[in-house]
Amino acid sequence: MVEFAGFDMPVQYQGVLEEHAAVRQSAGIFDVSHMGEIVVEGPRALQAMQRLVTNDLTKCADGQAQYSALCNDRGGVIDDVIVYRFSPRRLLVCVNASGREKDLDWMRAHAGEGAAVVQQSDEWAQVAVQGPRAPALVDALCEPRVLDLRYYHFREATVAGVRGCLVARTGYTGEDGFEVFCPPVAAGAQPCGLGARDSLRLEVAYRLYGNDMDEEHTPLEAGLGWIVKLDKPGGFVGAEALRKQKAEGLKRKLVGFKMAGKGIARHGYPVRPPGVEKHVGEVTSGTMSPTLKEPIGLAYVPVDMSKEGTRLEVEIRDRPVPAQVAKTPFVTKEADKKH
């Protein structure tokens, strides 16, 4: 157990490798109740959220969820979020644990009139059931059934006899499954901790706020341009800075890499061109991939070093170790079946 954002969180139960494999091959269950939930409601709730997030919620239907980001005036990422649209008058925003209060304060400051921003983090528990067996496992507990839900859609349901739950076909592992907002349930999934959640998300190159993006890096630099809708009506906070950055061209970019030498890259390790002592970037996330059995990672590098196949060096304990820019995601469902 470790302290994380004010919560006591399990890093592992049986072990990271065993839990990682359970999610890739069968089903794992994560207690992610540390995540925050903020409700925006009122006659102008949708208009308020449109100003707050980078993505375009007018393209999101009722009963659909959308991945997005909150940005500061400089275009830096305050947090990455998932917005659940119940109706134009009510939306639920799932935020990272570290953003429960800062996101709430920022959203209230920028929401405008006609929209109440309500902290509901302590009113929800949340479990994620992920893996090939997860959809059928959760579906069997739900009334109405949820197996017909498409990716990034959700509905309210009774789960294991508990009414008023929210069941969403979302996740942070690269596998199919559901995230359930309700008191925890268990029905055959292996308990999994933060360690396996981190290695699973890194294999599919999902960004981790605080590591791979923050207020000093923009969604464009983090490779999240697909959630930045610069032409949406009304704009959003940070849009001008992002529009300027896009017009001028990126100077740095988040890339995936694989180690070509012995060693595992970790967060904060310096990155440089081969044979050059000057550091030009840094590792944001790194681990030994349980699926690929080789070290992988994400790092910010200059744009001219971001092309797949570009050779790099990662400084590990004052020793330069060769690495190479690699295509992401590192693991796909098709590739995973081969392991």
C-alpha cells in the first residue's frame, strides 16, 4: 500500500506481472475510487463545459463520454478528463485524484452564469473491470444489461443489486471492459493494483497526468491534438495559445521509445542524441513491458528527433544507454494475442 493523493492505494496484490497478465488474458478489477467526480448542471451547463474543455461536446450525444483536457491560458494541460454527457443540462466530469480540488476551483472560476459546478467526489466509489472476460462478467451483474454499449458510451443501471450506478464502456488499460461508478463489486475478476494499471496503460501509450503532460506541456506536444478542436464555436480557455503554437510549429514532442541497450528508463531520466553530452529531452514514463519482455517508455524530444527509428541515448545512472523512437501503442490487442 502507498499514499497517493490522500488515499491509501494498493500497488499490487499477487504481483504486478500476474495482475498485468490477468487483464491482458482474462479479467482484472481495479479500485479507482480515488478519481474525482465533478458535476456541471444548469440551463447553460453544456455551454460552460464547451468553454472549459478542448474537445467539442456538441459532437458528443447524450449517453456518450468524451476524452478531453482542461488548459490554462498558455495552453498547458491543467488535467485530462472524461466528460459524461447526460443531457445539455447535466454533465459529469471525471478528473484525476490530484485534480479534485484544483480542477473544481478552476472550473468554478471559468464556468460563467447558468451552470453550477458541484463537487461529488466523495459520493462515488469507482471500480474498473478490464480484460477480455470483463464485458460478459459485468453484463451479468447489470439490469438493464450493458453488453450492447459501444465504446465510450454509458448508462445508468442496477449493478449486483445496487441501484443508481453508472456503467461506462471506458478504461485505462487498452483492453475492453467497463468502469462502474458505485460501491465496489467483485465477481471473478482478479484484484489489481496501481503497478499493473501503470504498466498496462504505458503499453498502449495512454498519457499519465503529472508525468507525460502538465501545465508546462500542451496537448499538441503530448500527441493529443485529436482532442483539441480549435475551430469549435466559442473557443475555449487556452485556444489562442494552442492556435499560435500550431501555426508556428511544435518544437518538442512526446514519443514512444524502446531501449536498445541494457537498462530501464524511468521518469526524469535525461535524453540526448547518440554521442552528444548535451541533454535535449527527458523520459516521462518508463517500465519493462510485461507483454513484450523489453523496456519501453515515453519521452519529450525535439521534433527533429521524433521520427520512428531515430536513435537516442537515455542516461541511466550517469551511463548513456542506446534507445530508439518506436511506434505507439507498443501493444495492440492483435499483438498481445501473439504473446
